[in-house]
Amino acid sequence: MLATSIEPIAATYVGSFAGALTTLSFLPQVVRVYKLRSAHDLSYGYLGMFATGVAAWFVYGLLIRSVPVITTNFVTLVLVVAIAAMKWFFEGKAKNL
């Protein structure tokens, strides 16, 4: 009942705002991993499960044709994959030293 009483454009703005905040909250972690050259504190299990969940939200966004859900989850997925790639790369370099 509540969803039908909210203007669709207002719901889109709220969804976009919420998605942007949750997506951008991941950015400091990306910067930290890059600066420290380490993601030792983040497990591959966490990153894999999180990426899978975000990918599922992305697909859900495609299915319901929700631009805020699609864009925010796509960007979040890119950030999670970047962290996983840096973790793999930095751990590989550390082993070679």
C-alpha cells in the first residue's frame, strides 16, 4: 500500500540516493587497498559472496527495469572485482619477494 502512495519519480530519487551512498561507501576500501597494496583483511570468501549477491541484485534490476538498481549494483560489482583483483595481484607479488 505504501509503494502505491509514493510518486514514482520520488521513489526513483530515493532509490538513486540510497544506491549512490551504499555504492560510494565501498570506494574508500578500494583506495585503502590500493594505497596499502594489501587486502589481507578481506577474505576471498567474503569478496566472492558479496560479488555474487551484487550480481544477483544487478540481474534483478535488469528484470524489473530499475535504473537505480542496475547502475548502483553494476558500479559496486566493478569496485568489488577491483578489490579482488588487487588482492590477487598484491598477494602474488608478495609471494615472489
